[in-house]
Amino acid sequence: MEQLGLVFLLLLGAVLSVPLGDRLGLPAPVLMTLFGIALALAEFVPNVDVPPDLILPLLLPPLLYAAVRRTSWRQFAANRRPIFLLAVALVFVTTFSVAAVADAVVPGLPLAAAFALGALVAPPDPVAATAVAGQLGLPRRLVSILEGEGLFNDVTAIVLYHVAIAAAVSGEFSPGQAALDFVLSAVVALAVGVALGWTANRLLDLLGDPTLQIGLTLLVPYASYVLAEELHGSGVLAVLTTAMFLAEYASDADDVMTRLAGHTFWDIIDTLVTGVAFGLIGLELHIAVRTASGRWGEMLGWAAMVAAVVILVRLAWLLPATWLTKRLHARRNDPDEDIPVSWRETVVMWWSGMRGVASVALALAIPLRTDDGAPFPARSEIIFIAFGVIMATLVLQGLTLPWLVKRLGVRADTEREKEFEKRLAVRAAKAAKARLREIEEVEVLPEEVSERMLRRAFDIGVRISPEMGEEERREAHEQRVRRAKRLRRIEGEMLSAARHEVLAARSEPGADPEVVDRVLRQLDVRSLR
């Protein structure tokens, strides 16, 4: 089997893992990791050949961009305190803790290399966190915090990793220079992200065509990542900044086709790239196996100790951090801030700290040699320990998290979501009625037309939330809905006949396929209304 066939298998697995995961009650990323392990153990499957320095630039930008589309800047701003405690402070604490343990137990491991190991295993994976949290039906407040942590902790960890690698390679370390590099990396990334976001927003307005606009959104995160990295900034932070800028300023309420097509396109990209990313984690297992070479007992012990430190430090940090956040939340009484409300939710947050793509890429990107030509100290040991931590957190925690969530009874607050949906429905209906009154002030509408439009304004809200209307008006609406469903069914059958006829014309002699496709697209759009 060639590399191209291996890519096809991963893409096919990415598609099939979603319904299989739903049926088994397991996260799709975990299934893809197991699938990758199975492929790595098969003799007919070649070793994966992806340069380590291309893994993050190829996989992270679209995954980060897709994740940001599901959230908003307002949500991040409201949750800045818990996100900071997890995405910045906890990454530092985990890095130092792992470095201390690894330096003590792994012979010949310099402190700088131990810090590199700590940095690369410190950040929970943003893709695993969001995919698993969304699939398990967790409360929205938990999903928001896990998404924020997952998106921003890579920024901190990657900068710490580069500082540690530079110290290990050169043999020199300056705390002041490291702090300055950290700040400059963030400043450059923010500048690049805002500049590219503003430029992309203008280009989207100029392009106009939904196909071209969506194509541009695929290129933008890659451009943001690469440009920031070239300027020695954080590529991850640049992508997040660009994506948030576009989510905030590039949405046109009336651009229905671009929004619908964009959501579908990015759902597909998210599914495929996520599957490939976690499949690669399993496929790269052969590297860890090769590095062990007769030292299985000793290296498995080191990996187990570091994995235990990673898992226990997260729990030890979450307990006081959650308590502190609750106290500050109660003092400020901020209704927009999402925090865990019980010890059960805190336990679920603890067990959701799975490592993934970033940790694999950083481990494989460790240089082979130092500046003086000597082999990088304990490189094989670091890679094996990193893979041990990834497998322990991703597979062990990923497979048991659904059971833990069910056991603790942590579920989404559907009543709260329905109440918010109802408020949005009321606002939408009021906005429609207000616009109708404005039109009536400048145009003379027949009374029956005005009444019909007023009913439709009410129907806009009730379609969003049936709980919006009073009982009697709801009954009248339900009757209209039944009539409308019947009309839509009949119209749907008519449109189906029209589409079949137009599609049949595509194979007729002399038919222009481009014209046929254009007419068919118009019928498709009409079917969506």
C-alpha cells in the first residue's frame, strides 16, 4: 500500500467513525486513533511519511478556524478568567511539574530537555476536547470553557516548547529573553491576525460569489499561520485572532447562501481533517515502538509516571481554581461567565484533558542534534514518554469519559437553552413586525395583505420556538403549519418532477451542461425555501 492509499483509508475512516461513534457512544477522534494504531500494526501498511514540521501547519489552521466558528469573541471575553487559569497558568504548572519529575527519573535528561517534554505534553488537544464535549451533550458552560482552554493553551505551550528547545540546543538560557520572546510572539500574532482578518473581510465583500468566498476562508487560516510563524509570532494565536475577527465582522445577515454553504463546507473540513489528524496519531505509534527497542519496562515506567503527573496536576489545579473562580464570580455576579456549578462538572472537566495533535507534532519536531553537533539529549526517551502520555490520556480517558459523564449525571441544561431560544424567537418576531410597520408607513398595503404579513411575522417566532405564542394562537398556528406542510409536500413533489426533467435534459444531444446545472441550482435553491 502506498502513501496515497493510506490517506484515502484515513479519510474513509474519518467519515465512518462519526456514525460508528454515535452508535457505540464513543468519541470519533478516539475511534480514529484506535484505527490508526490498527493500521500501524498491520504489516501491509507502510510507515507514515509526513515531515514533522508540516504536521501543525497542515492540520491545525483549519481545525482552529472551524472551532472558532462555533463560538464568539463575546463568549471568550466573558470566560477570560477560567480560560486564563486553564490555558495559561495550568500549562505553566504542568510544564514545570513534568520537567521536575522527568529530570529526577530519566537518567541523562538535561533540565532544558525536561522542560521541552513538559511543554509538549502540557496542552490538552482543542480538537479532542470540542469533539468529545459536543458529542456527549455536556452543559454549554463546560463546552465553552473546554473550547476556550483547548484553543488558547497551544499558544502558551508552543512558545514554552520553542524556548526550551532553544536552550537545550544552544546550552544557554536567559529568563528575560524568554519572557521577551513570549510577549513579542503574542504581539506579532495579534497584529498579523487583525491585519489578515481586516484584509480578508474586504476581499469577501469584493468577491461576492459564495463559492469564491468560501474558498477564501479556507486559505485565510493557512496564510495567517504561515505569516505569523515567518515573523516569529505564534501561528496558533494569529489564526484564532483572524477567525474571531471574521466571525465578528464578516457575517452578512442577508447572505443566506454563503452562510448555509459555508456551514456545510466547514463541517466537512472539520470532520475529515479531525479524522486524519487522530489517525496520524495512531500511525505514528511505530516511532515510539522503535525507540523503546529492548527497554520496554524502564520506558513504560517513565511514561506512566509522567502521565500520572499530567492527570493529577490537572485535578490538583482544577479544585482550587474552580473554587477561586466561583468566589470571584459570586463577587462580580457576571451572568455571562461560564463556570462549573458542581463537583461533578469539575470532575468531568478534569477527565476531559486529552492530549493529541499538537503534542505529537512537537515531539516529532525535536531536533536530531544540538548546535555543537552532539545528538539531542534523550530524544528517543522524550518521544516515547510523549506518546505514552498521549495514548494514556486520549485512549484511556477518551474511552471512559462517556461512562463517567453518564455515571455522574452531567447533562446539558436543555430548559435554559429552550428559554434562550424562546427569547430569540420573540426578538425575531418583534423585529419582523417592526419592519412591517415601517413598510406600511411608506407603502399602502391592502388590509388582507397586512393581516397576512402580521401572521407571518408571528409565525417566524413560533417556527423557532413553539413555546412563544399563547395557547389559542398556538393552536391556530398549528393548523396553519399542517396546511403549510401539505402545501410544501405537494410543492416538493412538483419541484422533484421539475428537477428530474431538467436533469434528464443533461444527457440529451446538444444540451449545454453548464446551462442545465444553472437551472438545476435555481430549483435546488427554491427547494430550500
